[in-house]
Amino acid sequence: MIFFKRFLLLFFVLLPVTAFADYTLGTGDYVKVIVYGDPELTREVRVAENGILSFPLIGEVQVNGLTSVQTERRIAEELKRGGFIASPQVSVVVLQFLSKTVSILGGVMKPGRYPVTRASDIKDMIAEAGGFTPDASEIVTVVTGDKRTEYDLREIIQQQVKSDDLAVTGGETIYVGMRDVAVVGQFLRPGKYGIQGGTRKIADFLSLAGGVNENAAEEVYYTTSVSGSPVTEKLNIDELFKGVSSEKNKMVYPGDVLYVPKAPQLYIYGEVQRPGMYKIDKNMTVMQAIAKASGLTVRGTQRSVKLYRKNAQGEVEKQSPNLTTDVRDEDVLFIEESLL
């Protein structure tokens, strides 16, 4: 994984970034027009909103959609047609590329807006932004208008994505994901983890966090906003690992949250071998709870078990349960001493 990360960084740093001369002009571009042999006509001008470039002697020239070379020819033609210069030599140099920009956000060294100065794709723009930060994931999201597309950089590097699909022409927003999959709750190593390499599914991230601790519940709550609004689903942890290829072991996306709560617990005290707090297993009964506490002492009796449980109003009620009664979260079992 470290080797691949270094390879990606090197790949983007070494990408060529030299702009093509045949840049297509558009609104907002700032250019320098040079007429060789006539320095008084040299001007630095901005392309207006209507695509017009104003130039001495010839007035307004429509340049929107023309390349810099085509603009040179048009200005030269107008100067010649007007009888101002017999054989004009014109050069157009783009000083500021403002008509076609791409916003690059997230896990890049220099996030911001970058001009599209040549035929470019996602890799080129990430290179312009200095490549990845150490905390970047390999998931890139490109937003164009209402369209949102996600790419895996491993697939891009391995040329598994069509080059036409990766092209940018201006107006796009590129977001490089961060190590922002939160794995929280009853884990041995809770924290934020990145989507890297083959680490893409729920079970992968549970393993990255060291698995659950002894106080963990049997379910994990998976929250994702990939559809635009948060959706939470409860999944059984054992089933995820018993069938890692099942539909329940879903793909994880940047911003997702995996949460394992604390398991329900009860308290046992009185005449048991090991009084204390215990995790409630699924469908645990009073008899099983006593067994978890290593059974009764010589003075204890199953006939003297008292259960303290909160009712719907939050008031604690005292009960005399059967040994087959299911226990609940925050129950308190008291084993009284035998009178015999």
C-alpha cells in the first residue's frame, strides 16, 4: 500500500504540465497582443463577456471559441484589410486563463481553481494541484453540472477507464476523498480510515479497526450519504464475516460512518460467585445470567432471585422472575441468601 501511494505521488509529480499554444479563448481570458515592428500597437486586453476583444485601429474582434493561433490570424487579416499594415506579424500570448477553470478540492496539496490550458484530464488537474496529500484516499468524485461521477484512481492508473470519460474542459469540480470513513464505538482501534487499495467494504473497515471489544453489541450501524441524504442500516456483525461476499457487506464511500454501540448490560450481585456487570447475549435468560456470574454460592438459592427493572415511566419495579425469564438492558438481579 505504501509503495502504491508513493507511485501515485511520483506519477502525478512527473506528469507534463506545459500548456499548448493552441488554447481556445473565452470570456475573461487576459491576453497580450504583440504586433512585431509596431510596439505602439502591443496591448494587454481582456476578452469581454460577449467574446469581443477590442484592439486599436480595427476595433472589436470576435474571438470567443478561437484558438490563440486563429486569433493571431484574424487580427492580422483585419490590420491588412484595413490598410494599416501591409504584412502584419501578430502574436497572441495568454496571460491569464480564466474562461475555463476546474475546482480541485479535498486531498490535494494545493486545492483551488486551476485553468484548463490544454487538452487535459483528471490526472493532469490533480498534478496541477500538487498531487495527493498523505491522508488522501483513492476515490475521486467529479461533478459536472447535475452529473456526479466517482472514479477509483487505481483503475485510472491501470487505464481501466476510457480516456474520454476522464477529460475535463472547464466548469468541473474534482474532489479527492480523504481518510474520512469514521469507524467509531466499541472497537479496539476506533478512528478514521481511508479507502485505499482493496479496502472498500464494511468488513474490511471493521478489521482495520481491530474488530470489536468485549463490550460491543452484535450489530453495526452503517450510515451513508452517497445517495444525497443520510441512510442508516443495522447489520449483524457475525453475518458480515460469515458471508463477506454477500450483499450485506456493502461498499463504503468517503464520509460514511460505521458505529458499533455498547451491548445491553445487566448487573448481578448477592449470592453469586462473581458479582458484577455482564453483557447480555441474545435471548439471555435469568438462569444463563446466573451462569455467567459463575453460579450461586453455597448460601445462594434459585428460589430467592429478585429482579429490579425500570417500567415505561422509568420507575424501578421489584419482581420475582422465573429462571426462564429474558433479561433486559439495565436489569439488576439480586440473589438473596437462603434461609435454610
